[in-house]
Amino acid sequence: MDHLPLPHSPTYPPFEVPFLGFGYLGGPFLDYDVREGISHTDLFTRTSLSKPGDHVSAFLQSWLFFGLMMSIFDVEFPTDNFVHAPPDSNRPLLTTAYLPSLTLHWIQRVRALGGTDDALSEKADWHAHTLACLEKTHSVLVRLQAYAPKLLPEEVFVSLLALGEYLATATVVAFEGWKPPALHWAPSLAADDILSKRLRAQGCCSSQIGLIWGKGSVAALYFASNLNIKSDKEHERCNTRKCEARQINEQSYFTRHAEEGCRGGTCQHMQSDQGEMLSILRRDDSIPLILYTRSETNQSNIQIVDSRDVDFYVAISHVWSDGMGNNKNNSIWECQLHYLSRAVESLYPEAKGPVPFWFDTICFPLQPDEGYQLAMQKMKATYEDADKVLVVDASLRCVDESLLTNAECMVRIGFTGWMRRLWTMQEGILAKNLQFQFANRAFDIDRAYEEYFQEDWTTEMMPKWAESNALSICVATLVQEIRMITPEDPVNWISTVARGLAFRSTSVSTDEAIWLAVRLSLAMRSILSGPGEKRMQQAWKLMGEAGIVHPNALFTGSAKLETDGFKWAPKSLLDAQNSELYAENVPRDLPELFTEGLLVKRIGFVLKPSLLIDRSYFFCEEQCDWYKVTVQGQVGIIRQDTKPLSSLPIPSTPAILVNINEMEEDVIYAEIVSKIWIVRADDRQSAGFALADRCKGGDPDAVLAHVSQDPHDVIRGQLAWDMDQWRGVVGDKPLAHKNGS
């Protein structure tokens, strides 16, 4: 693991990866396991190993570490080049110190091929062989984690993933312009794996870990696990989708001082002029701003000014859980206001006099309701019109940015509480220029991102590029989320928003609809005028009228609204279970919103009660009496994919199970029951299909749908209309409403 980048002052020493006993014995890579007599059972079952476990582990290291390098690089080298025995260790360890020079030699050899047909043919064969070796390695490692996660020591398993990822990146460099390997090397997230345990030990929230795991690489996870992140929150109740520690309890919330023991208790609350704020908000294109001054005798003063009367201003972005908010009135501790003023003024060293800034705790009126609604309607303009947006997050205020690389600063920003909150996402997107306040100065993320990806890499530096590129992919993804650009096609707006919101949260659930109105330019007044519990419904209604409802909205696994006509709509986009909405450039048969529900056009199946297996389900209560449930009524399945099942590259496809209320000539009225998966009945590795042959009953056209974890819960039916398109209203209006009776 010596080749992987580490942050400044890493928390842990580098991984010690044990050498398990022997090197590669030579010969072709792809069938090495068969030649060495290691069976499929040896690799992918937890028990009944035909060879001792230590032997299989050593074999895997020799094959997927030494063998992979020798096969891709087309060279043989002594095993000792990658093994060393530290004086303070009682076992030999792996080292990758030799890897960059070996990689450089390979890159130069590959790039030298060309000019003749024979040379290009040799290069094409080398490229195909490299991809095949990487794909084989990836497949074995993925299945090992799924079926035999304890077969390899954790450090060895991570080192194999890291090597595969490094060589995959180096392949892009060597075969520039050729087909790249499309493989994701990061391990599956597990509570007990070594990298996630390290992150949790530093106080990281599970939602932060989930975010970095979904966007990151092995190199990025290894880097992040050494960041020495300090958190003042308790994250025991958090999960991978939501941070509970940053939820605000309005009853117990209090405003914090900038520092503990501030000025011996003489620090006072500074309050804005409410009348002046309301007067400014009533004017068109006007936003109330703060001008903070401090006299020679340390007397603080704030003045509320109109944004039209100043040349520029800075908008402050922060998370309330850091203690800089106030849910009772528009006031803040004097020390906090002084800190913010100094931070803002440091952005303009040439400025003469105080720099005006907007800070919600002071400038967003809680009362009267008129002021609140006016400020909310101007929220988008507040951040769009600011010359700079300054992010103040408690986890960065104690970190000296001058000691860090741009990459480390950006990864640290990815672990802030600011990255996990609803409103801050919009504030980062709308900013003309976005700055993050560290202990010593503000960090310009736009400038740093541009510099990071414009570095000129010579051929000799390519191995270094390969080791840092895996980290840079994570950096790029994080920054792109912060500085998200709205797609030109309105249908893709929801995709962009859903990806950004997946790991974010808010303490006030009704704020989400308001946020969507600001972000998607929906009619704010129609959302604010209704009751809080109806705001999300109104937001979906406005999205439907604007023609930007994502066609996959009804296929999400998240909870749905409970109102008639809207039971297809997700209750919230703040959920990682909305991944179906991430897809862009979806089929152009866009859904239409009607009173009865959402009109969609999809392939589907109609399942009649007579076609259900035994028409019954059985369950046992407390392992005592058994009960039988008989299914009545008509159900159907609507598929998410629009292609025939036979053309899909994977053996399963998502769908939804629906109750059918009424069938007309070209419209089916249905209500969603649950999300399901359709699995090929001849796929022996898919759970729940041990009964496939019996269920099909010799009918080659039968369709089987697995609807639960129980392998007996299989629905059997026939294709509807010979694979014709399903066109139905996915709502829940009962038939009586349709017939007018």
C-alpha cells in the first residue's frame, strides 16, 4: 500500500500487509486457479474447503497480486521485489515501493507500439488481455466478499483491491484513447470492515461514510480513513442515509459562543432592527445586509443596509447544529458576529471599511409572517447575487489549511456537516464564488479544483498520476455535487437534485418542498400558502404541471405520499433509496399528471388470481400456529425497463407490484403495492428460484416474480398483450370515483 497517497499527519501508520507464503508459479493468468487445483467451492463457500484455508489465502495473494502484475506487465520479477522484513516485525510484509517504476516501464512499452499493422495488432491483443485479467480479478474479489469475506485477512483483501484499481487506472494511461476498464473497485460497505471501522473511530457519521463509499475508490477510502477528522457530535443513532446527530431540537437548541469562556461572560447578544429589515424586504430586488463595526473601546454595532446601496456583499452559509442559529429571535452573540465580520473582511484585503454580509440568523426575519415569506421568496436571489458565499463549518475552523494539499482540503470538505444538510446544497450551487473558512484563511474551492485538474503530467509522472487519480475521482465527484450545474433538459433536473439530496437531511421536514420550489423555480407562494403536511404534494403537483416529473418516480423504494392521486410520489428525495431517479436521458414517454394519478406508459404483466401459485400464502406466528392467507382481486406488474426481458444484460430487473382497480381498452387504473424484482427463472444463483421449474410447469412463456425473501412467494402469470406497451394511471382512485357513483 506504499503507492497510495496519504493526508498530512495521517491518523494511522500505513497498512501492514502480510506476505502469505509464496509467489506466482507462472503460466497463463486466467486459468491459474484451475491449473493449481483450486476449485470453485474452495473460493466461494465459507465451509467445506477442500484445501486448508491458509493455503487458499496464500494462493489468492500469489494469483491476484504477483500474478496480475506479471501477466499485465508481461514481465517476470523476483517475489522479493515486493516483500520486505522490517526489523520491528516478526513476519514478512508486502511493499509496493517498486510498483511505480515497473508501471512506468510498462506504459512506455505500450505507448511505443504502433506504426505497423503487426505492432497495432500486438497492442490490441495486449489491451484485450489486460482488460480480461482485470475483469477476472475484480470478479473473484467481489464474489469473495459476498460468499467468503473472512477467507483473506482484511489488509490483504484491501491491498488486492487497491492494486487492481491502480492497474486499471494505469491502463487508461497506457492505452490512451482505447476502451477503459469499467470496474468499481471500492469494497462493499460493511460495519465491521477495517476502513469503515477506522472512520467511525474518528467520529464520522454513518451518512458521511455512506456518501464517501458511494462516490469513492479504494485510494479515497484509505486516504479518508487517515484524515484524523474530529467531530463534536455523537453519531450512534445515525445510519447510512441520515445523520440524526445534526437534527435540531427546537426546545433545547441554544446559540453558541465563538469560543468557550468568551470574554469572561461579558459578551452580549446583538439584534437587528426588525422594522428596517421588513422595510427593505418589501422593496423589489432588495435584500437586508449587515454592516458590523467595532469601536476602539470594543463597542460593537450593527447596521442593516439595503443590498441596492452597496457594491457587493458576502452571503454566509452554515449549519445550525454548529450553534450559529437562533430559533427564538434575530440575534447572535457578539463574538460570533465579530468572528464572521473578520472572516468576511479577510476576503477583501484591499477593502476600506467594513464589508457588508448576509447572515440568516440576523437577516432572515422569524416574525412577522410577511417578513418570513418575503425572505423565503428572495432566498435564491440572496445567494445568486452575492459576490462570494463563505461557508463556516465547525470542523474546518480548527484546521490549518496552509499545511494541506488541495486534494486533502476538498476531501475534508466532503466530511463536513455542511455537506449533509438540505439548505446548504442550494447555497453551494448558487454561489458565484464559493469559499470555505479554515483556521487560517478561506479556501477557494473553485480555484483549487481547477488547479488540481490542470496539473501537467509528463510520461515519467504517469505512475504518480495513476496512484492519485483514484483519489481525484472522489474529489471531482464531491466538488461537482457542491457546484452542481443544472442540466439543459428539464427532465434531468430531478435526476441532478435527487443525486445531490441522497445523503442530506433537514430538521424541519416541510422545508424540503420549499427548497425544491427555490431550486426548481416552482411557484413558491402556492407551497407556502398551504399546510405544511401538504407541501410535498403541492411540489409534485407543480413539477407535474411543469413537465419535469421523472419517469422512474413510481419505481423508487422510498416511502410514498398517502394522498389519493399521489400515492406514486416519493414522500421525500432526502433518501438514498431514490436511486432510480438518478438516471438521465430516460425514455421520452414522459408521465402526465391527472386528478386520478400519474399516467405512464410501460411494459407490464396482468396477473389473474387463478394464476397465483396455490392462490395462498402461509405464515407462522411465534413458531406456533400456522395461518393461511388467500389472495383475491387482480394484480399486475409494471416494469421499470422498457426493453424486452430477453435483451437485458443482467438476470433481474426492477418493477412494481400493483393492485388493479379497473381495466379499460387502453388504460389500467392501479395502485402501487410494493417494489419487486423480476428474476430469470433459470438463474440458479438467484434467491427464491429453487422452485423455478415446478412453478413454470413446463410453460416456456410463464413469467415468475419474486416478491419477498421467502422463496415460496413467487407469482406466476402470463405476458400482458404479447409484450405490448402498458399504459396506465398509477394512482389509487377507487372505481366509484371513476364511474361518478
